Amino acid sequence: MNNTAYLLALHSINGLGPIRLKAILDYFKDPKLAWESNLQEIRGVGIPQKVVELLGEARQRLDPVSYAESIKRSGIKWLTIYDKNYPKLLKEIYDPPVVLYYKGEILPQDHKSIGVVGTRKITGYGKLATEQFTKGLVNAGLTIVSGLARGVDSQAHLTAVSEKGRTIAVLGSGLNNIFPSENRSLAEKISSGFGAVVSEFPPDNSALPGNFPARNRIISGLSLAVLVIEAAEDSGSLITAKLALEEGREVFAVPGPITSNLSKGPIDLIRQGARAVFSADEVLEELGINKVISDKEKVISEINLSEEERQVLIILESETKHIDEIGRQLRFSSAKISALLLKMEISGLVQSIGAGIYCKR
């Protein structure tokens, strides 16, 4: 589309969401004509009077070309729904963003993406599950899409980066106002070679509560499927999952301990038709994607375990255990069990999830 600067200026008007903006563009065909048109003609397209007045005010203070240049200078790029490289999956949803701002790179391979979402109040179990699922999905070539929020979202992005995979972080704020602020360095890391940080909100917009449901539809819209790990009954991640179901995308849920309130969300999704999954392999199988065996997995599979290591793995087969409990069951001294677990952790056989608690990898 020509005159993109005028489209960005229109997009900056509060109240011109994707449906209203698309209606204006369909009517005028050219964003410059829309920007310069009679305000009553804009009103005739079905735009509320208050929004038309905001447009009139914007015309007085904003030069579209200068505005577009200021966005470029801040290192922000954009895609419009009229661009041929606009994400195909996202274009298929009911109300795709007319403009998608981003830092980093959105690549053709990112069409193979999966949303990984969950609670902000992540537990040790949730951290472990997020790491294990994300590693398996990234190693199979999938891009991880999440919301850069605290908890499961952050852990999914961090794991994708540590595995040298790709990840897309979708914000509920403009790109000049990263939220939460403690994730600014993570956002910079992602955009510096591990994917992209994206937003449909103009660059200087703040993170308002109403932005996040809109953000969630982009997470699901970019994804072939959505995986939910730990979520309370009122979790925003359930909105993402339900949107995915409405869009005809696959939804997977990781069951959790029945003693945890954060297991209620995944259980509700399973009742509604989401598939319960216990490993990344199950997700890949359902999506028809072949698992890629990493070199590390090949090495681990060839390790000749000692009898003591076998005994530890048997104890950890079904549940996590505290180091003291493992030592008591095997009648090993504290020094011996500590050394054994350290060796097994280095070998990738077990993993510490904090507070002296271990699980089998």
C-alpha cells in the first residue's frame, strides 16, 4: 500500500482499532485520502464522533511523514496487513492487526510457531515443565511465541534463547515501553538475533489492562497451536487458549498436581477439548512434525549407568524428591548422595528444581 506514513498516523489514533481502521481503508482505498478527507465523511463510514474528533486533533499536531521517520529512528520496523510478508497465520484470524510493529526479524520459518503461555506465578514444577517442553519444541524447529510476561512466558523465551532457537515476544504495550520493565534485557536479547519483539500498539503506548486480551489474540494468531502450562481458573493464558480454539488452532494442556490451584486452568481446557500432553514429543506428533534428536540426547542415551545411578533414577521415576529423602531411601551418606546427584546433573540425567529438590530429566 502506498502512503504508509499516513496509515501509521491513522493507526496512532486512539479508538481506531483493526476493524474500524480496516473499514476506513476499504472505503478510501488510500490512507492519505482518508487522513485528508472531510471529517464528516469519516463519520459516515461508521466511526464514532469521539474518535473522529481525535482524528481532527491529530491532524493539527502530527505530520505523518515526520511521525514515520521518528519510528524508524527508534529502530522499529513495521508490517501492514497489505504487505506480502505479513504473517500468513495471523492474517487468517477475525481481526488481524492492520499494523504490526517489530524489532528483530520475522522470518518465513516462523510460520512453524507454537504459543507457550501460562501463569505469572510460576512454580518449580511449572519452570521444569516449561523448560522441557520448550527445549523439545525448539529442537524440532518450532518458533516459540509468548507474551514476555513474568512466569511461564519469560521462562519459555529464556529457554528458546538458551537453546539458540527462535522466539517471538508479543507485547501489550508499545515497543518503546517494554512491560514488565525487568524484561527489557530479555526483549533486547530476543531482537538481537533470536527472533522478534512485536506489538500492534503504537510505539509510545503504555501497557493498559485492556491491551492484554488484544495481545493474546496475536499470540494465538501467530501460532499453529497453543500450549498452556500452569494457569489459575481466571488466568489470561486461558483467553489465549480459547481464542486459539475459536480460530481452529490446536490447544494442548500440561496436567499439574491436583494439590495446586494452577492445575485448574489446564484441567478446564482438557474438559473443553484440549489435549493433555506429557512431553514435547506428543505435541510434535499431533502437529505432524518429526522430532529432532539433539546430540546431547544421543550422548545421554549411550551412557552406561552405574548401579547407584540406576537406583536414583528409579526413585525419581514418578515424582520429585528432596536430596535428603533420596539419601534416606538409598541409605547413602549426605556427601555421597550430593556427589552422585552433582555428577548426574552434569550428565543431564537429573535436574535440580530448587530448594534441594530433584527430578529425572
